[in-house]
Amino acid sequence: IKKDIFLGYITKYNLYWVTDKFDLNQVLYLLLAFIFIITLLRVFLSIFINYYKFNYFTKIQHELAKKLLTKYLNLNFAKFNNLNSGTLVNNIKLELERCCSYFTSILDLTIEIILITTILILILLTNFKISIFFIIFVGFLSYVFLFFLKSFSKKWGEERSLVYRTIYQSLFEIFK
């Protein structure tokens, strides 16, 4: 940090009490400590939120699996016997996992949209011209990133689908 730029900020925002009580090195150490503490709080908060979020969705998945299994077991024997066991297992295990994954993704997307909107409003209120430039710059970088990521994502999705199909075919051949 350049001393004259830092002192310019102190003058601009009337933070003279900082230079009266602390020298420049002490202020820098305090800022580093503040950033470190905020980062630690953010990490712990993220761990806390993710723990409860995954715990909540695991309970939902468990309850839905119990209800679906109970429904299958309450079918009359002739109808139950005609159902494919692979389809039943797939419905109970995989489809419920996908369903909960979908709801987790929706929740994450909602949280990210709220967070980005809040940050953008704060940036716009702080300095409008620089924030507009920042928004355009980040938007352009995001577009370029998504443009290159789209082809890789499609390729990886197709490979993953092929691997899962091979695994299920192998499992069903083993249990036939």
C-alpha cells in the first residue's frame, strides 16, 4: 500500500482519529486482522449453514423414501409382482436423490441471487461510475467463462451418463 494513497483515503473520509491513535503499520496490521477475522467468520458460517442444509435435505429424502416404499408395499401382490425391481429401486434411491439435489440447487441459486443483488446495491450506492464499469467487466468475464465452460460441461455430462448407464447395466446383470 502506498502511504500517500492511504492517507488520501483518511482525509477523504474524515478518519483522522486513525492516524492520531495508530501509526501506518499498526493500521495495516489491524486491517489484516479484521480481514482475517471476517474470513474466519464467513468460513464457520458457511460450514454451519451447509451442515444444516444438508441435514434438512437428508431428512426430507429419508421421509420421502419411507412414504414411497410404504406406497409400493401397500400395492396388491399381483400389481407389485408385475413391477420391475430395478425401476422400484431407481425410484426410491436415485430419483429421490435427484429431487433433493434439485431443491438444494434451487436454494443455493436463491441465496446467490440475494447475495449478488445485495452486493450490487451496496457497490452502486458507494460509487456509481466505478460500479457500472465493474458490473460490465464481471458480466463480460462471466459470459466468456460460460461460453468456454458450456462445451466442457456437455462433454462431462455425457461421459457421466455413460458411466452411470454402464454401472447400472452391470449391477442389474449381476442380480438377474
